[in-house]
Amino acid sequence: METESRDYQEVIDQALQLVYSHHHRLVSQLYPSAFHPLQLHQLREGPLGKDLSRLAQLASGQLRDVKQGVLEAIESVLQLLFWPAAADDYSVPRSFWDTELGRMMALAKYRAFEPNELVSIGNAAQQLGVTRPTIYRWMDDRTLNYVRDDMSGRTFVVRRDIDNLKRVALELSPQD
């Protein structure tokens, strides 16, 4: 576990430096004198650094946290990384989950759920009466929340989202 944490520290530092460099670029165009240089140890102490550190501890099994807190931390990081200026929303490329940071976050998210809260993609498609490509499209557009188990390589859909879609479909279907 110690090795995982050390590896994650490098991943965390890279993510912090990436976000910081984007921040620097934006501030230099808005109001250059407003930029104050920060050291890596300062970035680690900020909210993003703390969220990433907590997610690393969750991913490595050193910490357990309430699911909602884990999901909020992940959402916060994803918004910082992928929400473009002036956009109404953001999307996370599937390829992100194959990066070291993506795998760390996916493992933290996977560990926040109980096994009975997750459903395989095939099972989700069957329950919803749609094809697997439709499930993937809904995962991409965040209609369905999903979790990757990096250890097995499998992807699971959150059961609650499937149940919500089935409930909405029932409400929208014509009554006899």
C-alpha cells in the first residue's frame, strides 16, 4: 500500500501542476499582476490537493469515506479538469479513465459503492430494454452514473440510476 501512495503522490502533483499552469495562463490574460506564484507544497494544501490526496487514500484502501463525499470530491476534480470556459456543461473523455489519475479516481469511486449497488453493462441494457451502445452513450452523457473497477477492468452502472430511468419510463408511458 505504501508503494501505491507514493505513486499516487506523483499523479496528484502532476494534476495540481496541470491545473495550476492553466490557472496561470488564464490569469496572465485577465490581469497579470493578480497572479501570485505558489509552490507545490502550497498546492497540496489547497482544496484540490486535499481532495486528490483523500481520493488517493480511498483508492489505496487506507481510508473509507461516505459515498456522497467521495462522489462530490470526484465531481469537483472532474469539473476543474474538463469544464471549458463559457460552456454549459462538460464531458469526460473515456480515455481519461485510462490515465493514472483516472484509474486512481475510478478505484476510489468503486470502493465507495457496495457491490449490490452496481450492475454490469449487459444487465443494465437488459433491464432497460436497450442495447449496450445506448448504455455507453448514456454513460458518456452522464444520464447513467458508472464505476470502473480498475483491478478487473469491468465497468458497472449504478443501480439507482437504472431504477430512476425505469421509473421515469413508466411515468411517461401511456396509461391504458
